[in-house]
Amino acid sequence: MTLLTKQFTTKYETAPFSQIKMEDFKPAFEENIKNAKAEIDAIIHNTEAPTIENTLEALDFAGNPLDRLSSIFFNLNSAETSEEMQKIAQEVSPLLTEFSNDITLNEDLFKRIKAIHDQKESLNLTAEQQTLLDKKYKGFVRNGALLNEEQKAKLREIDTQLAKLKLTFGENVLAETNNYHLHVTNEADLKGLPEGVIEAAKSEAESKKLEGWIFTLDMPSYLPFMTYADNRELRKELAIAAGKKAFQNNEFDNQENVKNIVRLRHERAQLLGYKTHSHFVLEERMAENPDKVISFLNELLEKAKPAAEREFAELTAFAKDLDGIDCLEKWDSAYYSEKLKQKLFNLDDEKLKPYFKLENVLNGAFTIANKLFGLTFTEVFDVEKYHKDVMTYEVTDENSELVAVFYADFFPRKGKRNGAWMTSYKSQSIRNGKNDRPHISNVCNFTPPTSKKPSLLTFNEVTTLFHEFGHGLHGMLANTVYPSLSGTSVYWDFVELPSQIFENWCYEPEALALFAKHYETGEIIPQEYVEKIKESASFQEGMATMRQISFGLLDMAYHGKVQTIENVKAFEKEAFAGTNLFPDVAENAMSPAFSHIFQGGYSSGYYSYKWAEVLDADAFAYFQDKGIFDKEIATKFKDNILSKGGTEHPMVLYKRFRGQEPKPEALLKRAGLI
């Protein structure tokens, strides 16, 4: 029995990171799988008639130590990985897939669930029990419970292959990100770059024992270079390097992985009786089916395209006037957009960054959560961390009761994947009268501090922090009985509502006054800057919307119809045909590094960002009507959305909060598209 197979004796049962040894993981997975199987066997061999308690609830709580171990291991594999860890991931993923299939393809277990499902009308169930029953029953059917033995074996084979392919896909993208850097040795090539960006590039070069400056494909390095560097040739080099990640016909190439993932997903869906992978996925989404998603995206495209084309023409004319650029390329986009934005609004990130010191922004998010939901965040030093940069907090309510443990991990490093995400190390549930509180983590890749300056965030990083913190609140305020319905375990096109609505506070003077203070003088951000932030919020929104729509349409092209993909690049080009503004770059393709849909959980779900924007704009309009810190609306939001997890259909929860279905007008108005 290793440390990872028993209950932790740490404070709040938090993960004892310092005591975990790499060699303990695989044996712990094997042991926990064995124990979970024994719990499942006990349910199956129970001689009493199946009930909610002895079958459904028992199943939902079965394998709890395995769930915890998986969350610890795979969270570390994203935030603090190593070659050894990636090797273990490749070994344990098939074991977990097999175990999951052992459950969902177990006929005796399914019979017990079906027996309860067949008599559900007479059982007088709570809304949460009803959802649990439907979800478990559907979970079995959607994972092959109604298939014959030969089909079940085929399904297992597909699932094992998919689990491995997704891991390999992600490892290749990470390797390609780490394998490239732009080494600048001529100081003249730094022209246009802000001082902080140059300092960071200098530190990066020193860490590699090189002279000069190093720029990488990590966002805090890549984005500022693309936005500010005057040297167009170097912008081109960096943009092409980013665009050909895992598309270089080398050992890290993902083209075959893309084709195989798409093919296997289609095969799996058809084996289960669905027309396509999208039909399978969307059955469990607010959007319901591919036709609805495609018409939703096309409807938005109709509104956004004229605005996007206008904005693109304006940007093209501006670049021509300024620098005689005849043809605007992808590596010109951020650079000239920033220059145009400065001209129109006299506002740039370098002016704003001194007001957005990371610690102040984080405390601002905490203060807003306190005003809205009565939460208090206290940094603690007796909860273990997996890396020295991580900060840990106790989250308590108005009665000083523990609500959650919160981990914050904000800076890029070698073993951490790009991007920003929220995750949990332990989910919330209620059992035997005890409300087990969650352990929630936000992981981001922000501009790190330098020897001369603290971490100063761009406004985009500020909204990212608020976005992930919104997901975090969804996890922290969870208050459901069953772990599988807790926190962010909701329909995928609903999960972005809490994160996206929280971004809105970043644009409100009342909220900014709480945290946007100059890091040297303490002066609150000037009102004219606040007005410009609000004004510029819809700057090039047509282009941004069209870009998001193009990703959603590409996702649906892969998963929403049956086809063979001969050539990934040609396929992608065709999917983007109606949304292209910039000329194509021959050596680039997005799909081989489109981790959201090929590694993460967004396949047939990328549209959900826009879908959730409709929800968040509509919901925030409700706050604006009453006041952005209105306690009554905040409590309604907390009680009907944040604490409820996936216990009821999202539209039921939304209407209970809002009193009506969401309308897209608020979004179109906010985006300046109407």
C-alpha cells in the first residue's frame, strides 16, 4: 500500500506533493483500479433489489481514491511534466480506459441500472437523483451497453487507441513548442518591443547560457513579439514557426494522428448507432444536434462577416498608409491592429500594464468574489505545493466555514503546457451528512516578474485571470450530493458561462477601482483609461468573432459529417473558405496543433465559446440593470448556477436565475455588431 492508495492525513486531505515519488504512480493506479473493481463487484453481487442507494449512489462514489489519484497525476502531467511522467501517462492511460470500459460494458451492472430506470416514474426522485439516474443510464448506453460482445470488443479497442492518440498529440505539440526559439543577437532587431519584453527575452537567453535575446512560442513571449516588433521578417519567422507546430513531417508530426482520431471517433459513433461523432456528442449538450450548431454559427457569421470585412479593409488601408504594405499577412495582424488601436484610442498595453500588477489583479478577483458571494481568500503556507511558484489559499464563507482550497499557478516553465485552465485536485460531494469541500486550481502562463519589475499583466491577461477564476468559483461553490454532478460537471456549452460572465467585471469602473492601481505610486487607473478600455472592447470584434466561428466550423467539418481526410491542410483550407481574411501560409496548418479538439474535450464543442457568450452577455445585462454588485442577483446566480453543477438541465437552471431564455441581442450589442 503506497501513500497514493490511502486517505491523505494532510490538512484538509490536500495532496502531499513532496512525498509523492514518480515510481509510486503506476503501482498506485494498479492498486486503486483493483480496489475500485472490488467496489463495483460488491454492487453487482448485492442480493437486494436495485435501488438508488445500493446501486446508483454506490456507483457514483465507487473508486473515489482512483479519481483523486487520476486528478493529481494528470494535473501534474499538464502543469509540471517530465519525460518520465509522460512515459507513465502512456502506460496508465490504457489501464484507465480499460477500467472505464469494464464498468460501462458490464451487463450485470447495466441490468441493475436499467431496472431502476424502467420504474423511475414511480420512485418519487429528487431532481438531482433523477439527473443522476438519466446520466448513468445514458452513460452506459452511450458507451456500448446495448452492443453485442463482438461490438463491445471493437469499442474497447477504439477507446484504447483514442486514449493513446490524444496523449501523443499533446506531447508532440509540447515538444514542438519547446524545440523552437528565435535567437536575436542584433539589438536593432528589438526595435518596437517594450522594455519588459526585452528584459524577459534577456533572462530567457541567460537561462540557456546564450548571448542576446531569446523569444519562444510560449504566449507571454510570442504575443508581445508579434504585437510590437518592428522587424517584419522576424515576425514572419516566428509566426511561421508557431503555425507549423506538429506540421513539419518530422517525428512530432500530428497529421496522421488527426486523421486517425477523426476516423476512430466516427467509427465509434456509428458503432453506437449515431450518424457522426457530432451527433453523439451534441445529444448531451444544450445545442442538441449538428444542424443547430451550424445554423447558430452561420447566423453569427452573417452578422459578423460584414463588420469583419470592414475592419480588415480599414486595417489594410492603415498598414498601406503607415508603411506601404501592399498585402497584409497573418504576421502583420497583431502589429498593425495594435498601432491602429493606439491611433484610435491612444491606449496600449504598455500604458495599462503598470496598473495591473498580478498580485493586485488576483486580490481584485478575490474582493469581487467577496462582494458578490461572501467569500474570503487567505493565503496559507501549510498546504503543500507541487512547484515553488504555486500559491495556496483557504477559501471561507461569511460564517468562516471552509468552502474550498485554492491553488494558483501563474508563470510559464518548461514542464507546463501552454494556455490557461482551471482544474480540481478533489471534487465536492456530500456523503453521510459530511460536505466534502473541493480543491480547485487555476493554471496560467502570464508574464513573469523580472529582477527589476513585478509581474505586470496585459489587459488580455487580466481578462484571462478573471475567466479562469470564474471557472474556479464554479468549482469552489459546488454544493451537490454526487461527485459526478458537482462543480463544472455540466453540459460543455454551459461550462463557459461562469468563466465568461466574470470577465465582464474587468470593464466596469466600479470593479477596476478595487484593483487597478499603479504598482509604484498606488494611483487608481485614470477614468479616461477606463473609458478607453470600454470603448476599445469592441475594437475589431467582427474579426475576432469570425476567427472563433472559423474554428467552430473547422471542428464541425471534422466531426459533423462522415468523410475520409486525404490531406489535413487541404481539408482545413476548404473548411476555412468562407471565413478567410488573410492569405494562406503554405507551410502552416492549424489542425495538427488544435489541442482543444484533438487533445482536450472540445471536439464538436468549440462553438460553445460563442454559445456561452450569448448566455454571459444576457446574464450580465441582468446584473447591469440592478447594479454589478447587487447581492440579490449575485445570490440568485450562486444558488441557481454556481452551486448547482450538473444537477438539472442547464436551460432550467438558467431560466430559474434569469426568468427567461437567453437572447443573443445582448451579445450582438456588446460586440458592436448591431
